[in-house]
Amino acid sequence: MMTKMMKWVSIGALTAAFFWRPSASYGILLQFVVCVAALLVVAQAWRARKQIWAVAFLSIAVLFNPVVPVALPRGMFLWLDVACLATFLISLAAVKTTPLLSVSGIIHPNRLNESL
């Protein structure tokens, strides 16, 4: 749930960065939000055994990291912003982890849908 919420927050941050040229302080905040969301998706994709998605989001995290920023021309950054936005949108449907079983589901496999 946290990863899905962070995906939506990063989609909003990327959309804001695309339509609005933020000042330096807001730009760093937007980079931080996108980087953290990308790292959460890396962990989610790794648990779901989707290594290609993990590598894609690791590259997004490196691109948007606020510690060592990557300097790109404005035109190229806009294209990368759109590509990252599309990647986050696609990942909402493509990268999902299976929920963990409850204790009763582990002990009695035929009672998977019953709650404790």
C-alpha cells in the first residue's frame, strides 16, 4: 500500500515538474520524492521477481537522486520526465506483489480466504 501511494505521489511530482519550473528548494524536494518512490518500487519489483522493472526504477532513482544530481539540458530532462511518468503509470498495473498468507493460511492451505 505504501508503494502504491508513493507511486501516485511521484506521478504528481513528475507532473508538477513537467508543467511548472520549480525553484531550487522545491526541485530538490521533488527529486527526493521521486527517488524514494523509485527505490520503493525497486524493492517491490525485486520481491515480485521482476528484475527488469527493478533495474528500470533503479536508473530512475539514480537520475533523480538529490545527493549527486545529474545535470541535463532542459529539453532532454522534459523527455526523461515524460518517460519516467509513463514508467510509474505502467508500473501501477505491471508490478504487484502477492499478499502474504495469514498464519491460518499457512497452516491450513485450503483456508486461504479466512481471516484470523
